[in-house]
Amino acid sequence: MDTMLGTRLRTQQSNSQNGRENSPWTSGLGMKLEAVTPFLGKYRPFVGRCCQTCTPKSWEFLFHRSIMDLGFCNVILVKEENTRFRGWLVRRLCYFLWSLEQHVPPCWDVSQKVMESTGVQDVISGRAPGGAGEGQVPSPVKKEVQRILGHIQAPPRPFLLRLFSWVVLRFLNCLFLNVQLHKGHLKMVHKASQTQDSPLVLLSTHKSLVDGILLPFVLLSQGLGVVRVAWDPCACSPVLRALLRKLGALFLPPEANLSLDSSEGVLARAVVQAVVEQLLVSRQPLLIFLEELPGTQGPWLSALGQAWLGLVVQAVQTGVVQDAMLVPVAVTYDLVPDVCDTHHATAPLGLWTGALAVLHSLRGWCCGPQVCARVHLAQPFSLQEFTTNSRSCWGSRQTMEQLLQPIVLGQSTVVPDTEKEQEWTPITGPLLALKEEDQLLVRRLSRHTLNASVASSAVMSTAIMATLLLFKHQKLLGEFSWLTEETLLRGFDVGFSGQLRCLVRHTLSLLRAHVALLRIHQGDLLVVTRPGPGLMHLARLSAQLLPAFLNEALGACAVRALLASKVPPEGPWELQGIELLGQNELYRQVLLLLHLLPQDMLLLQPCQSSYCYCQEVLDRLIQCGLLVAEETPGSRQACDTGRRRLRAKLLWKPSGDFTDSDSDDFEEAEGRYFRLSQQSRCPDFFLFLCRLLNPLLKAFAQAATFLHQGRLPDTVSGYVEQLFQFLQATAQEDGFFECADPSLAIKAVWTFRDLGVLQQTPSPAGPMLHLSPTFASQDNQEKLEQFIQQFICS
């Protein structure tokens, strides 16, 4: 059914005050509804700092407090003042003149240096496995090296780069209202490139194909030089690849993914490694995307991105360059440009099809309000420093089946405090050539960098509005201000500013395809969400808000699971607040939820132990006011620090000590208890946090229900399609369309495979899925569904 939401957009301040007083969330927080107060400078958090545990020297050296006040700039705003010339003609040709003045460093042909590199010479002369044999270098092998090198790259053409900058500048001004970049972030990157004798490697998220055009343009216009972009060769046609190579693009040759004992594969990997080494030695910036495009039917983390990152790690470890400065990068949009939506999933994007898609996109975007974009450059950090410090944080690892299956089946109650081994991203040829220890280093580095990129990403207004619409809030004006400030208080930036009413109107106009606006009496608006695909789109936008509230959402679902075993879930909040919640019990539920949820979604820092993360979740629940400490009779008060067991162990530990001794603190928590806070705003806030994880958890629960209906054995893609159709049919019945998403169906199938519910066996048609004998019984299937249902708050 349609959701009717009243949005107060009156101009009288008194009406806004009345709306604030009637809101259960905003009444206790003292929100001001006339303007969004956090945009006065001092309230906006400075995001993007690197990890102080893994890279303490980079954290201190590449940052100064003064850069926090530099503000933002619009990188696509080019005027007469941005050129050396003045006059009425310059004002009309300023884009073209600005493009001609861009400094393009000379890029030399490195084919001879690649041919003379140690790795290529070893393969050609036969000193490496799979080589061509001893003796004189044969001419056919040289031609093969030249062919592989031509597939990877071409010398960038300065004229084409300037012409392309002019075209891109006009395209971006038609597509976006503005593209914001923080000057402080830019200054940190400039400082790292100038003071450190190391190349820059930019590791980015990937929201759209436009990222591959936008980021090189921004970095070139800001004086960072020609950025070499590692593109996916499967996403572009041969003609488009040839053009992109002349603009600085890099493509991995298909031979690089061949087996390790293939002579062609060994030669291709040696050439690719030599190309990366020459790029790093010449200090040309390299851009690598660590994510797959949204909508890709596969893992979220990019196998191609990890392969390129592995080549950089190998170059540093072999001493070709002493170090490399890694820069986490992210791009956020109000709405992701749909230039590639109709092309990237079906066929490679060609030159003409790409031009037609751009024209179609411009025509669609020009008919309505323009969107905003934000480019985030987080604090650079040293790869050498990260490699040295991160290895000391590695602990034991267990599979998801070993961790959770005994608990799901009721065979054990002990939750191991170890890291979950869950790798969904396949390992490609260049990464397979590394040692197993280095492969693990690359995967951890990918997650660590993506965690930094996501943490520095701004939350856009469409994500906040979509969340409020999905959760059926009745007063959008006041709740928009509340949720904005709650996001900023958690250290996440927002990608908008201005008057509150203007923001709400602009955001609703951006979402006009998924909501209906109806005018009613006294100047109010009714916002009606459209069911079906409209709700699914709002759910995808709402997912951008999850990283800001992830700790609290995990804690709220853990509290929900703990209360489900003590009081009826539909009971009043006052009844649930009577129950005492032990700290050990909360830790256990949080650990269970951490092991259940996909690792690619959580993106936990590898340097943080599970116990430390559980403690952080509990601290967040206390800080936001959901839990209050309860002093039990005869126990030492929580504020009493005098009666510590100083003789047994010290009060402190080194920051890098993440051994199993952390679990000793569970014993100290034996007498600590908490209750749910009885403040008036807490029930709604608790429900809000639980609902953030509801789409994924409900998809898991429905996948457990589908086990006895699914047709097995089947291929992985076939069973995913079966489950997706079941999710769609269920959504039509209960109206919960948020979990009817193909990506959630994939996550559910892969999670059940790791849990041991589904077993995968090879076959000529591809990997086949079978129902595990353990979960063939209806009783165990019901136990699995009950285990998942305990975390869901309806």
C-alpha cells in the first residue's frame, strides 16, 4: 500500500515550532527547523584521516589542523579569472582557453625500458618458469612483447588530453550542478606528492562509469598530472579502448589471467609488472577501482582492482620503488548518473553507443533539476608503513561454517573470538603469482582502504530523504534536520548545505520518479511513495546511510535478539526495559551478527579485534542513550576504578596487541549489566536502527524459508534467480519490496554456501549447488530461520 507522509513546508516559523514539539525524536534534541545549523563551518566534521594504528607516522606527518578550515571548491566552475586572458571573447571561450592552459607533463614511450626490465628478460631468456629458452632473444618474442604492451597502454597524447578536458568540462557542467572538492584534502595529497619521493596510487570506490572520466579530469585540473586509470577491458569495445589508451588508460591483457604454468601467461604478467614498475618509477599517478560497478552480478570487491593493487605491492616489496603513497578516493552523487545502466551489464560500451548514452542521459537530466557530486580525497598513507605494521595484527582465522553452524544447530553456545575467513572475490592471474601471505595482505589492504573511502564519503540529501520515506516518518521537515545532525555527530560529512525548506524541496524533486507530491490544505504537501521498483530504488539510496549508523544498528539488532529470548517482542517498551542485559550476553550476540553478515558489507578494519569492535558497539549504544548502566547489588560500581586487579595484570595494553588475551576482559564484564533507556525518543530510535539492517536480514530469513521449495541441484546463477523470483513474489504479498533485490539474493546464497547450508561441487555446466545433508531435515531448516529471525525487528 502507498505510504502517506505529511511534509510541513509552511513558511511560518510558528508552524515549524509546533511540528518540532509534536515530534518524539526532535523534542528532546532541540532542533531548529528554520535552517540546517551544522553548516556554519565549526559543526562540519573533517573526514578522511588515515588509520592511526596501522599508519601512525602518516597520520601525524601528512596533516595539519589549519587545512580543516580551507573549505570547498567547485572544480567544474571555470570563469574568465581562471585563464590568463580578459575580455568579452574570453568569457565565451573560457572553457576552451582553460583547457589549453592545463599543464600536461611529457609522457615518454617506455617500450624499450619494459623490454629491458629484469622480469621480462628473465622470461625471454628462459631463467623464469615457462620461459622461451636460452640463447639470443628471438624476434617473434619481441613482437609478442610489443603486442602485449600495445594492449596495456599507449603514450598519452597532450593534444587529445587538452581536447578531452574541454569536452569533459562541458559535459560535467551539463550533467551536474556542481562537483565539490575539499581544499584541505587536496592540500594533503599535494603535500604527499611533493615531500615524499614516492608515487601516488589512488584507490577508489566505483559508483558509475562516469567515475573513470570525472576523477582523472579533477586531478588533472588540480595540478596532479595525467592520472593513469586502470579500466576494465570487458566494459569497453576495442575502438573505445584504443581511444582511452591515448588518454592514459591501462588495460590488463587477457593472457595475464592464464594459468601459472602457461608460457603466454608468464610473459603477459611480466610485461604488466614491468609497465607498473615504470609508472611508479616515473611517479605518474595511478588510479585503481577497488569496487565493481553497482548492478554487477558478482562480488562487490573488484578482482581486477586487487590484481592491479597486487602489482603495486610487488613493486614495493622487490625494491623497484622504496614506497608508494596510497590515497583512498570516493565519489558520491545525489543520484548516480545512468549513462551506463543500459550498457555495462549486457555488452561492452562502444564509442557510438557511449555517445548515444551520454546524449540520452543529458536529455533526461536537463529536463529536471541538476544533481550535485562530491569528490573525496582521504589522507594519503605509506604502503611500506602499512605492510610493516599490519602483519603484527594478523590472528587466527576460521570459516563461517566452523564459527556459526554448531551454534545454529544448538550443538554449542561458545562463540569463538576469531576472524572470519570469507573471500568472495576470485583471485586472478596476477594475484595468483604472489605468495599466499602477500595475497592476504592485498585483500586486507583493499578492505582497509575501502573502509577509509566509505568513512570519508559524504551522505547526500537523497539518502537521508529515502531513509525517512522508507521508515514512514510523518514530519519530514523536522526529521530531515534531526537525521542530518545525527549523521554529522557520528563523524560523517554530508554533501549539501543551505536552507532546510529548499533542501527538502530540491531532494523531493530529485526523487520525483519514485514519489508523488500532492498538495493539500494550508500549503502542506503529501508525499506518496510509489510501490514496487520505486521502493527498491529508495532502499538502494538508503543503504548509503548504513555506514554512519552501522555500529548502532548492529548493537540494536543484538539487543533485539537478546530480548527475544526473555520477553515477547511485541510487548511494550517499558516491559522490555525491565530486563537486565549482561555485557557478556551483548558481546555474544554482536559476535554472532558479525559472523553472519557478509564481510564485504561490514568492511571492518583488519587491525581491530572482534572484542574491541564489540566494545565499540556497546559504547555507541551508551553514547546515543539507548542503554544505561545498571548497578547490581553487591557488585563494584562502574565508576569505581580503585579496586582493579593491579597485581594480576596491567590496566593498559600496547595499541598493537590484539592477541587472544583480549578475551580476558570478558571475565571482568561478568558483573556489568545494562537496561534499555526509558526516554521518550528511544523506542522510535531503536526501531530506526534495527530497520537499517532489515532488508539484508529479511532476505536471509526468506532464503532459509525457500530451502524446502527451491529446485536443487542447480547452478549458482540459476539458484540465485530462483531465490530472487521468490523474494519478488513475497514482496508482492507483504509489501516489503526492500529485500527484493538481486544483490541481496546473491549475498544470501553465498552466505548459505559459506555456512554449510549449501554445498558446491564442480560440473561441466559450472559449479552446482546441493542442499547439505545436515540441513536436509525440516527441523534444522527451522533452526536456521529462527536464528536469523531473532535479529529482525518487525
